[in-house]
Amino acid sequence: MTDTEHSERAPVQVAVVDDDYRIRDTINRYVRRTGCETQLFADGEDCLNALGSRTFDIVVTDLQMPGIGGLEVLKNVKEKSPSTDVIIVTGNADKATAIQALKLGAFDFFEKPVEPTELMETIKRTVRFRTAVQERDRFAEQVSFLSQREAKQWGIESFVGRSAAIKKILRDVQLVQRATSTSVLIVGESGTGKELVARAIHYGGPRASAPFIPVNCAAVPSELAESILFGHTKGSFTGATASKRGCFEVADGGTLFLDEIGDMPAAMQTKLLRVLEDGVVTPVGGSKGTQVDVRVVAATNANLQERIGNGAFRADLYYRLAAYTITVPPLRDRKEEIPLLAEHFAKTLSSEMGITAPSLSGEVLEVLKTHSFPGNVRELRNVIERALIESCGREVKTSHLHFLQAAVPGSGDGATSVSPASPPREGSTARTVEELGEELPLNLKEAEAVLIRRAMAATGENVSAAARLLGINRTKLYRKLATVQNA
């Protein structure tokens, strides 16, 4: 604590209670040397009467006094003001009385004649203790405030849009917030805002003050998935130099968000189902399970029914996860929201960049509305961000708009960078090496690395689009990317 912070705090208020005025004055003198303010009382009754109209931070009281004695003062002070610390001073100390005083909540107990250094050190220690408690409580309030701020940031207030689809999502989120243990499955294309929905469910409900732990199942190597979700014990596998809690334990009391659940390996699906059914997590290499209270919210852009049909996804896990399903429609199905979202991103991104939010002309908004946005809301945000950079904080023009035309499900659009005036390229998603802009080496491994790098560059580092371009699934591409990056 700095001197400024200390000076801004109100002085510690101390009540000194003793029927001997000489001792009372002596204690008063020493207490005031510590910077505290004091009020003196000749007996316990006067002190307790004063507690009816004010509170003291510390009470220093004699034990043996006419009328109400020190133990009675201690008991009454603790009943009326539990946070007040009481120090007992006595000339007739015995072990039994000291123990009784401490059991009743006395902060300290020492004998007369009063040793000035000991008394002042006791007062200072009491003040330090009180300060620590206040700091703890202040920190707890800050944590609560942060949770409320996150709830506002990630709650339903964060949804931008007025369409019937958005209103339905808001209704769904509000309904499922009340059912704190119900598993939720969020379905929608990549970039539609599924994680935003998951965060709104968490931060708008009773679990808001507990952790929200997101896990991208597609990015988790299959051999490490069990350890990441359930934890492991020391020595359970090569490299396990210490025990570590898994995501389920970290999220205890809160929400575990399993993104791209359709890409979870089959073996992990079985283990996840077991945890969802009994709430017990057993770490890799461990024999004892831990009970957890975690709400699971899963998301997918895959057709899980199709995957169930071809044996890639467990039907029983699907029904366990999809206790409540929320569908997030693609942006192309709610184009009326594009201007509103564009203005929203222009404002928030400008604030992050430290520039004045530029205006978006009607022409710009109309061009935005004509685009199919295969990357959905995420793509729109990226388009606006690049436009703000190119416009240098001035008015955004159509020349500042750059779209990435990736394949839209059910369409034949190719994946190519086009200007607003250029029509999407017709044909297959297959591309030639010349179009990717780099001659392939003869070495197969090096050729694969070139194709992966060029596909990622051509799709703006969008893994889903790059995987479609290469004709492989995202899980395989993630693994190949790791190989390419480590090469």
C-alpha cells in the first residue's frame, strides 16, 4: 500500500476501556502513536452503549472491571460488530481465562503492566490484519465486478441484429440460461458466432462467476485429447513430469465449451459420454475419480446425423449433448443485418485502433449486402478491419472492400480473392498449381508443404476453407500444418 493510499483511508478507530484512568490514559497515548484515533470509556457499559450509534475497528479492554467485565464486552462487541477486533488487557491473567477470551474471538491477550512496544506492535499487527481482510474483500468485489462486466460483454447485449433469427437465438439463450445443468448443442457454419452464443449462455446465467473454458476439438491431437480434457498424473506417459488438472476440473462450477465436437476422435467420444453421465473425471494414469459440476456446451458446423449414419459419431453422445439445440443461421440468410453489423464492427474496431470511426456510405453497405459471405460474421469483421486500415481513418469506399470468395455449401463458387465488381469464379473447388502461384518441387513432402502454405494464403489462413480447397478434412490439415510449421 502506498503512502497516498494510506492517507486516503479513514483513520482506524480504537475504543479504550479501563476503569483505571491512569492505565486508560497510558494506553490511549501509545495507541495514538500508531496513527489511530481513540475514544475512552471508564467502563464496559459505556462502551457497549456507544456501539449502538457507531462502530470501532479495534477495542482494547481491561478484563476485570466493575459491572460489565472484559469478557462480556468481548462477547457483546463480537455479536454487534463481528469485524471489530478486541484486545484484552488484564492484571490478573490465568491460562483458562486467556483460552476463553481467544475462543470468544479476542485478537490478542496480554498482561499489565502494559509494555508500550508490545501494545503498539499488537495494534499495528491488528491494523495490518484488518487491511489484509479489506483487500481480500475488495478483490472479491473486483472479481464479482469483472464477472458482471464479462456478462455484459458476452451476454445477450453483445448480439447485434434485429432479424427473426437473432430474436429466436436470444429467446433460446435466455431459456437455457435457467437450466444450469442442461447440455447445449450449437449448430451453425464456421464464423457464424457459435462461441458468442456459448459465452452468452454462460455469462448470462448463475455460472457466470465460474470459469468458461473453450476447447477446439479439431485442434487437439488425438493422443493428447484425454489428458487435455481429464488431466494426468505424474509419470503417466513420456513427458508427464508433473500431475496436471484437465479442462473438466478447471471448469468445475462453470462451463466447458467443446467447439467442433464433430471432429472428436471416436475413443474420446466414449470417455466423454461416461463423464457426462456420472460427472466423475479420472486423470490419465490415475485410479481415483473426481466429481465435477460442469455444464457442457458443444458446437459443430458438421452434420452430426450424417456422421452418426456413417459411424463417425456416437448416437448416444449426440442425444446427451443435444438436450437443447440452438441453430445459428449463416449471414447470407439474414442479409438485412449486414449494415448493422458493419457499422458495429467499424465502431468497435476503430476504437481498438484509436481512430475516429469513419462513415460507411450507402454504396459500401449495398456492396456488402450483395456478397454471400461464406466466412459469415467473421469474414465481415475481417473485411471491415482491412477497409479501416486502407482508408486510414477516412471515409470507407468500395475500393477498400476486399472479399474472399470461398465455396459456399451447396454452391459451386471457387475459392478466390475477388473485388466487389468481379463475379465469383464458377467451377469446381479444385485449383491448379499455376493458380496457387508457385511451381511444385518434385519432392512429395516439399510439394505438400507448398500446397498447404499456398492454400492457407489463398484462403486468408482460414483452415476450413483451406481444407476444402485441398480436399481433406480440417483435423488432417491441422496435423499437416503442425508438420509444415515444424519443418
